[in-house]
Amino acid sequence: MKFNERVYLIVRKIPKGKVSTYKQIAEKLNCRAYRAVGNALNKNKDKNIYCHRVVKSNGEIGGFNRGRKEKIRLLKKEGVEAVNNKIDLKKFGYKIK
DNA sequence: CTAATGACCATTA
DNA sequence: ATAATGGCCATTA
């Protein structure tokens, strides 16, 4: 379960009002485990982790264990505007350290 | 061990 | 724009 912990660690770093993509997180970890990242977040239900700040590479919302609607709501609440269920990564994308 | 699954990605038609 | 294809990796059955 080392993988999950790393994922959470990264996700935790995402500041409010910004988002990141599964791919970027994966790249920061191993380089190509996009899917594994998604899987990890799906299983995890820790509220301390901002799973909703992770979206697809193309800017789409992606999935969410509580439904994409809820995900959008949470993001909007933090100042991230979702247009047509998509997010402008140029503006809200967080460059991972 | 193998096989199937998934909150994915990129390319091609 | 959508649909199909192949690839990718960790987890789970």
C-alpha cells in the first residue's frame, strides 16, 4: 500500500482553488500509472484528502465516488469554474512540485 | 501464479 | 463531435 500513500501525499499538496490531473500525479510518482492513481483515489474515502481536485488530462471532470455533480460542486465552492463539465487547466491547473 | 477491473490517456476512424 | 483500439499500472478476486 505504498502507492496509495504517495498518491495521497501528492493530492494533499494541491492548494485550494487549483486542480491537477491523474497523469501529472502519476508522472510525479512512477511515470505512467494513471489508472492506478484513479483506482487508489476511488477506494480511498478519507475526507482529509482532496480527491475532487484531481481531474482528467483533457480537463474533463472524470469520475467521483459520490458522483461528478458533487465533485463539480466542491470545486466550484473553491473557486474552480467548471464549464460544460470541463475545467480550464491553463488557469486552474496546479504545477506539481 | 493468472485474469479481470478501473475516478485514465492518446491515437485513429 | 463520438466510438473504437491499444496501452498503461496497481489492486483485487
